[in-house]
Amino acid sequence: MRPLTLPLLAALWAAMAVFTGCSTEENATEPPAVSEETLATATKPAAGRELPTYRIPNIPPAGEAYYAPDSLHLIAQTKDPDAVKFKDGRDGNLTYTFTDKGENIRRINDRGQDACSYFFPDQQRLVWTSTRDNMDMDVGDWSEVTEYPRGAELYISDLDGGNVVRLTHNEYYEAEVSVSPDGQWIVFGRQIDGKDDLWRMRPDGTDEQQITFTDDWQEGAPFYLSDSETIMFRAPKRSEHGQPGQTPMTVFTIKHDGTELTQHTFTDDMNWAPYPAPDDRHYVFVRIVDGYNWEIFLGDMQGGDPVRLTYYDGWDGLPSVSPDGTKMAFTRSAGRGEPFYTYIMDVSSLNIGPRS
């Protein structure tokens, strides 16, 4: 993943060495149902208080979920015993879709290990990362930048997992994939000789173009803004990987022709997993608070201090906002070794929906 298998977690488990959050299974169970009345009267978060939040029922441990254009269906990496296992024997992940009410559950791929995935704007096709055709290669480690699975390739399918088309054919790592709002481009991360850069290509796999060319910065997690030209992403530095404590990361935007690189965070925090809101001004992202709590914040590309959205004695990450701007999907775990689940927060009161 940007994953729960987590390609974006280049520094996750290294930083988790200082993670001492709550680890009881009880804290990972589904909270009480949220009434429609409560959702309708939600207010902006006060210090120490979350907006109405619930765990999606009926699905196995899953994370890194992204909304379809209908702001109802989600696509995510989901634990599955049919997936290739990790080196330590844990089940891997396969691509699933489902609604944010835990209905209409579909498995898209049936073999290998899967990572990042995304809906096309026509909501008729899906793009996803898998090792399904390279299961004889080293399984690697999605959460360690020096061991990303080189057999990870990009695929397109229909909503039932049929009509699969393989887009890439090489021994590079390719993941962290998303689609432009106009459906004309796929943007993704590719690692060559340990260097992570952003690339784009057409939905049929043609017209590959490299966007970033950096030796030290490790660009990843790219997502388009509504103009289908501007991309938000995060980047740590190779030179700072493996140092004690959290690895600093910076949030940027760039035009997909490689111009207008703009920095949006200016701290030594791990400003990780940014996702643009549909208003093209705000974005959600992750920071570590008090040394071990992973929390989600709302940032503003026009500046100012970010607003904290989660208050949980554990791990929150991989946030994304629904296209209508009313809901935020995110991944929550009670702590290291505990399962990851997908949660939904009502963010309608934040007024981050599309601008007319």
C-alpha cells in the first residue's frame, strides 16, 4: 500500500519502533452505530473530539480505501487467505470493492499480492497493483522502501474483476496508482535502482512519461486535483531513510508535465499520505503526535496551521475524501500487530466539497 501492505509506508515500521499505543483488540472493535440525526448536526472538530466516525461492517481487515465517483463505493486492499503470504506467514492482501455501509462486497483479483487501487471516473473500470503474474519472484516487503516487490505491475479490469488488462511489463516496482478526473491519465510511482519517481501514462498503457527526476527525493502517493493537471504527492529523502525517529516527509504539488513544483509543508514532521479535498484547496494527511500516535490532519494549501481530525490512542492513516466532500475514509489500528480496519468520518461540516 500507500498501503496496508503499504507501499507508502517506506518509514512506517521503522518509526513504529517508538509506537506504544493501545494494543487491546477491544479498542479495534466497531463503535456504536451513528444516527442520521447525529450526522446531520455534526460540527467542526473541537480539541480532543472527533467528528462522527464508524467502522465499515462486514469486511475483513482492510485499508487504504478510495471512494468511487458516487461517493458510496470504495476500493481497498483487503486481507485474504488466497493471497500470497508475507515472509512472516501473515496473509497478504487482494483488491476488493464495497460500499461504505459494508454492502455489495466484491473481490476483484484472486491471486498474488495486491496494493494500491483506484476507480476510473466513469466508475466502469478499476486500476490496481498486483504481483499476480510474478509470484515466482521474491515477495518483498511493501512497507520497506529498500525491499519493494519488483514484481508489482499495474492492471485494469472491469468492476467484477473481468477483462483484466496488464499495463506494465517489467521488473520494476510500480504502485501508488490513481487516475485523473478526466480519465485521460494514470499516475503512479515507479522505483528504478532504488529511486522513486512519479510517472504517468494513458489508460491503455501507452505514452509513458516520467514526471520527476530526483536522486534524493523519493516521490510517491500521487493524486490529481480537479484540473487533471496538478498532482499532489509526498516525498521523503533517500539520505534520511533509516535515521532514528520518524523520517521527515514533505507535501508537494506539481503539474504533470513536471513544471510548477510547489512545496506545501515546511516542518520536519512525517507529513505523510496527503490526499487532496475536492475543493482543490484543502488536503488530509498524517502526522505523528506525542511520539507515537499517528493522527490525521486537514491542511490548507493557502497556508496556516493544520486542523487535527482524529484523536485516537493508536494508529490512524491513509485518509481519502469522497468526491462530494462529505466523508473521509481512513485506516485505523489499535497498534503494532493489531489489524487495520477501514473507518468513515463525516466531514460534511468542514466545507471542503467541490466549488461551483
